[in-house]
Amino acid sequence: MPDVFADLVGQDEAVAELRRAAAAASAVLRAGAADRAPALIAAGPAGDAESAPAGDAAPGGVDPSAGMTHAWIFTGPPGSGRSVAARAFAAALQCVHGTGCGECPGCRTTMGGTHADVRLVVPEGLSIGVSEMRALVLRAASTPSGGRWQVVVIEDADRLTEAAGNALLKAIEEPPPRTVFLLCAPSTHPDDISVTIRSRCRVVPLRQPPAAAVAEVLVRRDGIAPDVAQWAAAAAQGHVGRARRLARDPEARKRREAVLAVPRRLTGVGAAFDAASALIEAAEAEAEASVTEADTAERAALETALGAGGTGRGAAGAIRGAAGQLKELEKRQKSRATRAQRDALDRALVDLAGFYRDSLTMALGAPVAPVHTDTAALAGAGAQKWDAEGALRRLEAVLACRAAIEANVKPRIAVEAMMLALWKG
């Protein structure tokens, strides 16, 4: 089995930094410094390591915690591997060898999501609430059952509500001696992560992996044919998960083809509104398909736990009294469905932006490969018809639509406005 960092594609500098930190964390444990808090180097206002009181030094007078800190932020564009890096680092911290070998029980259970001392927060809805964060911080303050570290991984930390961010900030400001927080966010901009949280974390910036590196992983790990892997990696614009879906899922390829057919469908105002409706409905269908099975299983499990189907005394009354819990479950599931719909729509908009990007580069005669090789001819025809300025305006319309949806503009309104802008040019 390869080590835990094997799936972190095209991030050599970040991997080297995380390996050094994992080794330093292991040295802290060997030196016994973690038993006297605080045992780690705290991140300074600029995210650099600054000395904090530590325990016993390692032989030779070297502070064993010098490469490690208690809070990290992984940043980078979608598909760069933020959550992959955080999980791999969590596994390396739990590795008995301190290297992330991928073979020991600590590595295997962490990567499998079953390690008792690794808590993973994956927001299913539009935000992470304060009650969830408070409960998580309380549990993270306990002593590690395995004797190494309590690790909290928060994917999409940019979805923290203000109150949840304040609860997390309190824990990061006064961290337990054996707890490490790993946050994932698109950037360190205040819109994504608060300035106060960022100032107390070490930042690991990730970049968009090159298509060649993504293709190599698809061939090596997933057994995908090299030509298919190369096409999927280019079409996904460096997003590893999206590339895998395109290479393996015929439905994903059909949805992409429908999106890339939009430019030639925009022949008038009516066609623009029809295209907007088709795009929204496709995103809704994709989202519904992705959450229906989980929703059904969750509801059945909750009803069973509340006594549904029971025949004993009080069973009927128990299920009648559970209406509030079922309503709360429905609320969470609705939020998750909304998030899934927006994610599906955003993937479609990224594909559409790639098409207009191809038209723009062709109009400018830029010596770069197209993102969508299978629609290069259509993009070239668009470049001749619109010229560079027209292609740029259309690309900006797509990006503006993404930004509007992120700002909670109703998706249908944002997409209709985009389609009209694409038609008008």
C-alpha cells in the first residue's frame, strides 16, 4: 500500500512540509513534551512559527516541536486536494512511525474514517452551525484514546457561521495539549476564513495540479486507459474527483455534453430561458439522485430508533412524540439537497466557463491547449464570430453567475441573467 500522501497530486512542496511536521509531532511524543501543555509551536500573526513554551528538548538542544503547530489551514482552488491533504496529514499524525506509512493501524483507520481520535466535519448543508461546533470542540478536548493526537478535520471551513467560527476560535486560542485542528478553505480571504482564526493557523497553500499529473493518478490508481485519463484530466481542469467521474461515469459525460451544447442553443430570448430551465432542472435531478438514497436510509434509521414498527406498550405514543426530531431531520436533508444542487450547478458552470475560455484563447491566438478538446471546433467557430472581446464578455458572464449564486442569489434568476448575457454578447 502506498503512503498516505500518494493521492495528493502535484503538491510536492506541501507534501514535504507536512512530512516534516509529522516527523516533528512524532518527536514531541517521543520526548514526552506533549504531556506538559503547550507542547507545540504556535502560529504567529503572519502564520509563521513563533516560539511558545515547550517541554523537554530533544537531544542536541533542538525543540522537537519546531516543525509542528496546533492549527493548520489548507487552501487552494476546487480539486486541488484540500481535504485529501488534511486527511493524509491526520493519518501521518496518527502513524506509529510518524511518516504516514499507509500500513500501520493508525494510517489505515484514519484513511478509512474509523479512527477514534480523528473527527471529520463534512458540511452537508449550506453552513456549519454553532451547536455542532461546540459539541465538536468539547469532544476534541478529551485525551487521545490511542496515546497520540486528537485531530479535528473541518472540510469547507468557509461555511462556518459567525457564531461557529467564534466557538472554534476559542478552542484554537487555548488549545488542549494533544489536539490539532486542520481546516480546509478556498483561500485566506476574510470572506472564506476570519482574520482572527487565520492569524492563529499555519497556512498550507495548494495549487491546481497539472493535467498530466491527474492523468497519471487515474491510470495508476483507477486503471483507466491512458487516452481516456488524459481527456478527463484536461476536461476537469485539474480537479481530480471530477476527472475520475468523467472517466468512469457515462451519466457525468452526458451532463457535460448537454452543458457544452448550450452556446449553439442560444438563438433568441426564448431559447435563452429554455436553456436556463434545462440547466437548473438537470442540476436538480443530479442533486436528487445523489441524496435520495442517503435521505431514505437516514429517515428509516431514525424512525426505527424512535420505535417505529414496535408493538409494545407506548410504541405508538413514542413515534407520535418524535415529530419534532423527524422535522429537524427533514430540515437538514433539505439543506443538504440545496447544497448538492448548487454544487451540481457550479460544476456545469465551470464546464461552460472552460468553453468560453477556449474561444478566448483561440481568438487571441494563445499557444495553449484547449480545455475541451472534443468541442474545440465549436469554440473556434465562436472565436471567429465573437472575436476576443465578445468571448471575454461571455466568460465574465459565466463567472459572474457563479459569484452571484455563491452570494445566495436565487440560482434560477442568476442562470437566466447569464443566459441572456451570453445570447446578447
